Amino acid sequence: MLQIGDTLISLDIIERQFICDLSLCKGACCIEGDSGAPLEKHELAELQKVLPLVWDDLSPEAQELINKQGVAYIDSDGDVVTSIINGKDCVFTCYDEKGICKCAIEKAYREGRTKFMKPVSCHLYPIRVTKYATFSALNYNRWKICKAAEILGQKEKLPLYKFLKDPLVRKYGEAWYEELELCASEWEKGNG
Ligand code: SF4
């Protein structure tokens, strides 16, 4: 376990190698699982703001559910998470021509239609953050749907923390990430 300020970082995040391989997993993390994507407090308002911009990309089932319960709900752990259809697909999913599941919000962001990319928990996945009273724990949520990403990561020798540099900087800032890089290179020296 590494510590930077009030974050505790699992060694898996520097030891394990990972690159999402969408051609094989088809974006399954937006579909599988029994809860929606965790939202930070301010993100609920962001989702409401972006909703009209992405509405036409959403499935009729998603539109119906949003009309009934909104873009988010409180899950069994008490967390505010994105709404999901029949316990599976996030309401913000859409599909590209290759049948790969994509985030409609990220699609709008890449097309320059919004400045909000997607919830930071989605951006950080497969790192999951658990908040405690005095610290946050960052763990690699290892899941069989990401098997192809581990294989590609090993082939390209890219550690998870490097693959997720952008979302880690988004969440914790440049200085925090530089410290993580230092800790990782110290760790690599001792274990390389
Ligand atoms: S996190 Fe896993 S399931 Fe999601 S896109 Fe990456 S490899 Fe695929």
C-alpha cells in the first residue's frame, strides 16, 4: 500500500498492467455489475445539464426510465449512482457501428457539445475509490470482463496507473500524480 496525502493506493495499481481493449470487451463495464456509476455531489447537476444534449442517443428504455426515476438513484450501499436499466446497462450507454458500448456523454464531449466528459468514477474505472472518514482508498477492481485489457497491458508493458494518468490527474491533480510516479519508480527499483 502506498500513501500520498490522505489517499491510500493499492500496490495493484502500479504492479498490474492494463489497457482497455474495447474490440474484445465491447465496453462491458457500462453494462455489467449490479449498480450504476457512483457520482460525486456536483455531478448530478452536470448529468441533468447534459441530458438534453444526449437525449437522442439514448435508448427508448433509458428515456422511459429517466422520465420515471431520473438520471440517478441511491443504491443498496447508500451511494448516489447513475440509473441502470433492468439492473444492467447504464442509462447513458449507446452503441457504435461495431456494436461497442459507448458513453453518450463522452460521445457528446468528443464532438465538442459539452465540457463535461463523464462522471469521474467512470473515467477512473477499473480504479475504484472508497471514502472513509479520514482517507480515501484506491483499489484496482479486478474483474473477468477486463481480462483482455490485462493481456494487452502486459503485451505493451503499461501499468494501470499510467493508463489512467488523465483521470488520476483530473481527480487528484498534477502534484499528486507526480508523487505517485516517484513512489512507483522507487517501487520498481526495489522489485524490477
Ligand atoms: S474497464 Fe474493462 S470492461 Fe471497461 S472498457 Fe476497460 S477493459 Fe473494457
